[in-house]
Amino acid sequence: MRKQRTPELEGRFGQATRVADPKFARSHWPSVGGLCHFNDAGRFFLAFVAIALVSLVTTPALDTASPADAGWQAVPPEAVEWFLESSSIRLEIDLPGPKSRYAGQRFDGAAMVAAAFWRGHRIFTRHKENSETGKHNGAGTAEEFDIKSPVGYAEAAPGGTFLKIGVGVLRRSNDERYVFFETYPVVERFPWSVWSRDGALLFRQVASWGNVAYTYEKELRLIDDGFVILRSLYNSGTRPLQTLHYTHNFLTIDKLPPGPDYLLDLPFDRAALPPELSHPLAKSPKIITLPKLGSDQIFVRQDLPGKARAGPTVTVTAGGVSLEIVQSLPPTAFVLYADNQCVSPEPFTSISVGPGSTVR
């Protein structure tokens, strides 16, 4: 099999999705890289790469010159969505901003691919979307930092403030531990600037709060038969940034409700999981199926210190379509969430960025 490279991701903190010509897709996969194939049976393989700490660069700092100098055009701040399209794939992206469909304070809101269309298939979903307002709880490639304890939360007394990377300054409401799905009052929401040029969107957030300061960029770019999200986080403050990062992956395939039609190939044995997630016909101990969910939810967390494999991390199959999440470094933890609207395989990666350093 001819291996494909993803040069856009080399030495970067990012993820990629690509559809390859069938002659390159047979019976196995490259060990790393954000590649997306359909095989001879016509199944679609969607791959993501969450590359963290591939390179930690002290100098030079992230280039903060205006994107206009590089030919980018400013997207109006009131824009709600954007579309990127090539001959093989079409992306529907929800934009951050004052009129965003996502108004929460959990996900960063940038490069949120709410739907990807390929050869008649639709991948991703908007979670708990309000049919009247279009608002939702998160969509597609929604990403989150600081799921355990945001910057400054431990030091803040109730009523004090803390910072959530990608979101803004929030107010601590009680003396309990931080809970990622709780709603904390927003004191200051850090704005995003959004820029476009042919086949790409650029998102930039510049933030400052006490001794914490950073510039965070994401570039969502179409590549051959897919797309790539490239990230750069520059710590311009004096306080080290130590956090967890993950992509939620709000997934459905052709709007098929999660349930017994979904199979998942996990990065660990299913013996640690509830018995209702087992698959009696599976030969591999890593393959599970989802039960009928109704109003129930599934939330399973598995720490993976020294256990996870690099390369293919998890595969989701439903309706003749297979999506493979690929991580170039072994994840430190894995979460599986599912309800009657989505299934979300979530590999987590630890990130540490010292003052004056950039993770790309």
C-alpha cells in the first residue's frame, strides 16, 4: 500500500480529514496522519489527528501580524456560518461571534465544522439544536481546553474570576470543584477575529488577564478530498499554561440515531466497560456496540497512561460508513459519550506551554 503524507500537519498541533482515491485504500491504514479513505466497498473513512506537543518552540513567537498582509479577507463579525467547498467535500462551519449559534462558555467556538458532506453522506451534527433559534450546545469539531480546572479557578474564591482558554473570563459561583458542563457567568468573552481566503478560514484570539496572556490561532483549510485544522497556541504571559485539550466529535452518520447500528473499535479492551456495551459476535476485545439509548446517556472515561497506541485510536461505523480517529501521539485519556443525538469518541491530550513558548 502506498502511504500518504500530510505535510500540512508535520510539526503542528492539528487534525486532518481526507478522502483518498480507492486505489490507495485496501485493507490497512498508515500508522499516523490525518487520512480519510473509502475502500473498494465504498465505505467512507474519516480520520482526525489531534497532534499535541509535536514541537514546543521557544522562539520565534507566533507571528501576530495582520492576516490582511498575507492576503486574508476579514469575515464580518455578524456572520453566523461559512461554507468551504472543493470538488469532493463541502463543509458547513458555525462561526464564533455575537450572533453565533453556539453561545455557551465551554467550547471555544472556532473552526466548529457542524456538517461535512461527501458523496451524499452527512457527517457530524449540532447537538440539542433549537429548531426555532438555531442555537445548540456544541457541534461537530467543537474543542475544549481546561475541562478539569481552568487557569485561576483553584485560587479564586466564590465570586472571583478565572480564565478558560478559548472562551474568556468567567466567575466562580461556589466553593465546589470546577464542573465542565455547569454554566458560569461570563465576565468577559474574548473575541475572535475570522479571516477567509480561497479554501480556508483563519481564526485568531488574543487574550490577556493578569499574568496570563496568549494568542491562539486555528486555520481550517481544505486539502485534497478533505480538510485540516492547524492550531498554534503562543503563551505571551508570565504564567505557564498547563491544560488538557480534546475535540468532542459530535458525530452522527447520515442522521442515524446512535444505537445498535453503531460499532466502535476502541483503544482499550472492553472488559473495563459496562456489559451492555459488549458485542457478542466481535472477535476483537476492543469492539463494542451501543445499546438503544432512549433518554439514557453513556459516559465512560478510561485513563491511558502507557496503554494507548499511536496511530489509529478509534473507529466508528454505521450505515455503511466508517470514521476513523487517528492520533499521532498516544492520548492520555479516552472518553466515550453517547446519547440519542450523537456519539462522541474523545481522545484527550495534555498540553504544557511555558512563557514565551508556542505549541504548534
